[in-house]
Amino acid sequence: MFKFLLPLAGLIVFSLTSITQAEEGVEGGSEIKYIHLTPAFVVNYGNTGRMKYLRTEIALKVYGALAAGAVTSHRPYIRNNLVFLLTAQDGDIVNSSTGREKLRKVALDEVRALMSELEGQPMVDDLYFENFVVQN
């Protein structure tokens, strides 16, 4: 008798957790997606002296398919604004970890403002530099 009750109890517990997870997914649209802005950004920066180069790959964190679709459809405009932001930087910012973190936050604010202008809401939860290489 216990041989049959144990699998039945396991099936009931599994069903209840699946229903709870499905309800959470429907309510919040909490599926995390990362939008990779490819190809990598390769820009020259700095205003004076020798040419300096910066290469970075950027990923945007969004929640749900709706946000992912909106960000993907505006990818060229987002890339354009980020290129101008990256080229306007000074060596002091891109060569220090605190400067890069400030740049990351400014870039995130720029993307959020852009998406708010285009879609009515920020859509982007976070921005990550996947790599960051500078040639002075």
C-alpha cells in the first residue's frame, strides 16, 4: 500500500510547485533575458594627442519577452547613443575601475532614458560590460 502512496504524494507536491511557478511567471513576466549588443563596440576616445581605442561588449538585462522585443527593435538607436557616449570619455574614466563603474551607470541611465522616450517605460533593468579593453 505504501508503495503506491509515496509516488502519488510526490506527484501532488510536484504539481503544486509547478502551478505556483507558472502563476509567478504569468504575474510578473519575471523571465530574465540578456540582449547582447553585437558586434562589439570599438571606438576611439579622448580629444587630444594620440589616438586611443576602447573595445567593449555590452549586454542589457531585461525581464520578459515584451521588454526583450522592444529593446531588440531599437538596437540601432541604442548602439548609436552608446557609441557617442563612449567616444566622449576621458582616459581617467576608462582606465580606472571606479570610472568604468560610473560609465556603466551613465550608460544604463542613457539606455533607460532612450527606452522611456521610445516606449514609455525604461524596459532595461541593468547594463553589463562583458569585457572592456583600452589602448592608450
